[in-house]
Amino acid sequence: MAKKPLQSTEAGDLEDLIGYNLKRAYVIVQDDFRQALGDDNMSPRVFTALSLTVNHPNITQSALARMMGVERSGLVAIVDALEDEGYLRRAPVPGDRRVHALVPTKAGTSAYEKTLGLVKGHEARLFSCMTANEKQTLLDLLKKVRRQEERA
Amino acid sequence: MAKKPLQSTEAGDLEDLIGYNLKRAYVIVQDDFRQALGDDNMSPRVFTALSLTVNHPNITQSALARMMGVERSGLVAIVDALEDEGYLRRAPVPGDRRVHALVPTKAGTSAYEKTLGLVKGHEARLFSCMTANEKQTLLDLLKKVRRQEERA
DNA sequence: TATTGTTATACTCTATAACTATA
DNA sequence: TATAGTTATAGAGTATAACAATA
């Protein structure tokens, strides 16, 4: 975790670049996310995987990887972590024995709900200097950037 | 580099989180940055270091690290890369022999200007679906997020 | 004692390629 | 042949700790 930021005027050309500001903001938010989750210590990507599993029970690993924008191989450790915590299980799928359906457990669902609360608290705190309108605008503009990916 | 994105409606709770959208947008922009620079293959962080060195000639490594929000130790490889390319040199500072002043070379300055052009082109292209107003608003809101770091 | 640059080291995140078992 | 999950491996990016030279 970094500590001393730079005065926003010193970075010259960089200050006008969306990419630079996006990265700096991303680091701040991610650091605060991890700090807010503290002991639970669930990383952003594990939280994302748990969220998608809870919201899409019986999703396959490949589908989850596609949703998250990571490779199948990279998802294995994430699912392992969630399975080790007892938050989901890899269930066999009748009709195709290659596939694992990811099924959230009772513990997984309630851990998710508790963690989602922490995450929402972290965002409410971190973005408390912004109005509801500003937060929604930021969200909308970020989604607009994300939509660029779909033209590929 | 990931390939298949997810439909923005499928992610449930995540879609309302600024952090999640920030990360997804960041990945898209960073991937496009690297693709746009292509053969030059200057990574975002090396570009950032070059930019700050050109805009703050004679900056020390420690000061540059602080500006970038990384550790001193992590900056060594970045400065090495720029020195290997002949884009800057570590100059001795009279009066304090511990310190290295980073001085951009002629080649470094012109490489920077060329690369800055590529970066601006990449952003213009990637964000072409947004109005000038929207881009400025996004920039302003990201800076507002960044300002949260200064309260620590 | 404190600071600058450096090295050694380790950890996280991610990708590619190859394997296995199925289909 | 193709696909799902897995393993092995490697490469960024970053952090911590310790060291030498210097202050």
C-alpha cells in the first residue's frame, strides 16, 4: 500500500489523461476496499466471484470466467478459495460430466450478504464527498467506457 | 488480455458498485493503451515515469516514487528501463552524493512527445463515443475520488 | 540516527500452454 | 475434434526488509 500522494497539479500532461486518473482512482478504491473488509480479507476478485455465483446459482466455471473477464485457468484458485471457506461447492451436472456447476452454500449466501454490506459501507464512506447525483454520473460514465469492450 | 465481456445486466449487485465498474473500465483502458503503443511497448508506468521526469527535470528517484505512489525500491527497474533506452540519465547532485537527479535526454524528450501523441490518439479513439463534456465530467469525478487520498 | 538508492525476496494477479476426461 | 476443468509455469507489478554509502 502506497502512502504519500502527489499534488494534483504536479503531474503535468498526465492530469488530462483519463487513463492516468482512472488508474490512480482505482488504486485508492481498491486499497480502501481491502482495508474495509479487514479480517475477512476477501479480495475484490473473490468477492466478485462469490457475488456472481450467488446471483447465478449453478453457473459453470467457464461461464463465470467469461463474466469476470479472466481465463478459465485463473478461476480455479478463486473457486478453490471459496470452496475452502465453505461458501460454495462444485456440483456435478447430469448429462455432461465435464462441467461443474457452482452452487452457493447457506454459509456462502450469508457471508455474501454480510460482505456486500461492508462493501456498500466502504463506498458510502469513501465517496461521501460526492453527491448522489455525482456518484450516479460517475457510474454511468464508467459503464459507458465499459461498453467500448463490446464493439470488439 | 481477456476477450469476452459480460452483458452489463448480468452482474447483479456489482453493477451498482463504483469499485467494480472502475476496475472493469481500468482494464479496458489499460489494454487499449498497451495495444495503441504497440511496438514501442512502453508500459503505462514507464510512460508515467518518463512524463514526470520530462516535466520535472532533475527530480530525485525518491521524489518520483512518491509522486507515482510506489515504493523507492520499485522505481529502480522503471528508471533502469528508461536509462537502458537512453531516455534519461542518473546525474550526480553536487552537495549530496546519495541522490541521483533524473535528467531526460534529447532522445527521451522526443520519445516522450511522440508517445504522448500516441496516448492522446488512443484516448480520443477509445472515448469517441463520449462528448467533450462527458469526458471532462469523468475526469473531474475521478480527480474528486483521488482527492480522498489526501485526507489520510 | 536518518535518508538515498539498491538488492533480495515474496506475494498477488494474470496469461499461455499442455494435460485429462469427457463430449 | 472440441470443450471443461486443471496444472505447470512464467511474467508483470508491487511490497517489505535489509544493506552500503552518505548525510
